[in-house]
Amino acid sequence: MSETLRSRQGIKGISGKITTFLDMIKFQHTIFALPFAYVGAFLAARGFLSLKVCLWILLAMAGARTVAMGVNRIVDFTFDAENPRTQDRPLVTGTIKKAEAWAMVVVAGIVYFVACYNLTPLAFKLSAPILAILVFYSYTKRFTYLCHLFLGLGIGITPTAGWIAVQNSITFVPILLSLGVMFWIAGFDILYACQDVEFDRKRGLHSIPAKVGVRKAFRISALFHLIAFFAFMATGLAAGLNWIYFLGMAATFILLMIQRRIITPDDLSRMNIAFFRMNAAISIILFASTSFSLMLSG
């Protein structure tokens, strides 16, 4: 075998491994949380950010999410191996070894702390507690059906974290936005958990659908999304944003309604479409409407 061929195969193998790692932590879903971090940062700056700050926020977000998802996959290994829906995950199939997953978590953690250090003193001071919240979520389904709110809190922190990365302080506006994100994510996580009701009950895992049933869970999810929508609206008012932001909120409301047409208590088959496409669209719309509102009012 020629050196060139061996080199190509080696590169292909490394590329495939990286792709598998990214698939394990669903790296593409970072798009849900990252725009909210930038929304918080843009609101704090009342406009554009330097490329340097944008880069460090990106690295902090990617690092934190990789740690959280990596730990989640490791600690849930036994459940994932038993659940038919998750039996094809890389750790379960053996494509990724646990030692490799832990190594990824350590590297991502270092990237996260370095990024926070290069943002603001308060960002670095709060970096460990924030990461602890993200990691703690993975254990909550073992003892509380409110685990969805813990996930919402973990992702909902991002707008406030983005604000801190710029202002080195905390005020009411980013907290209000974080509250909206928390209930938005928790509301959808309730819907997502409807897929595992029988498995969760069998294994003694906690979730709102497992506790109250799918139909009542849909109603609770709708209430959470309504709270989220009003929190988003209140954020725009508190931040003094203009009509562009509220136009984006109208689009967000429509998407939330469409989401509930795509999936129903009797048909969860299109969950992935509702989860990825709709939620990605909502986060991007909020980012875009906030950014353009600030640009035109600035």
C-alpha cells in the first residue's frame, strides 16, 4: 500500500471519527442555543460585537454544550442501550468508547473555561456554577418529573451568559429573556419525552408525560410555550426594541402553532421535524429580529 493511500485512509478515518463524535452530541442542535447567547450579547452591546468577543462566545457555547451532551450520553449509557429509540447511539454501538467520550468532555471543558476567562471576570467567575447546572440536568430524570425545567434552565442561561460576556453584570432584561428560553425549551422537551413514556415508566425514570400521560403533557407544554411567548414579548418591551422585533414574535407565535399541528398526542411520528426545523427557525427568527431592531434603532 502506498504512503499516499495510507495517508488518505488515515485522514478519512479521523474525519469519520470526528463526524461520529459530533453526531453523538448532536452538535447541529447547538443552533438552538447559540443565537440566544448572541441575542443576550447584542442586547448588552446595543449593537454589533467585536469579532474577538463573538469568537470567544462561540467557543464557550460549543465547549459547554459538548461537556453537557457528552456527560449526558455517558451517564445515560445503560438507559440508551435498553431503549429501542436510542440503541443506535455511538456509545451504545461501540463506535465511540467511553474513554474517548470522557476525553472529549475534558477537552471541551478546557475550551469552555479558557473562553470564559477571555470574556469578562464575571463570566469566568460564574463559569463553573453554570457548567454544573448543565451537567446536573443529566441526573434529574432519576428523581424528579420537573427534569424538563432543569433542561430549560440549562439552555435558558445562555442569553444572560451572553449579556455577562459583554457587560460583566446582570440586569432584568437578559433574565427575562432567559425565562422565556427556559419555558420554551422545557415545553418542547415535554413533547419530546412523550416518545419514551412506556420506557420511562418501566425503568422508573421521571418525566411529565410519564407522570400525567401524553394528552395532559401536551396541555402543560402549551402552557409553558405561552409563558415563553409572553416572556419574549416582555423582553422586547423592557429592552425598548422596535416593531421589527415584535414582527419576529408574531412569526414565532405562528411557528409554535404549526409545531402543534405537526405533532399531536395521537401522532408523534414527525417529532424530529418539529424538534429541529421549527425550533431552529424560532431561535434564528428571534436572533434576526433582535439584531435588525437594534441596528435600525441605533
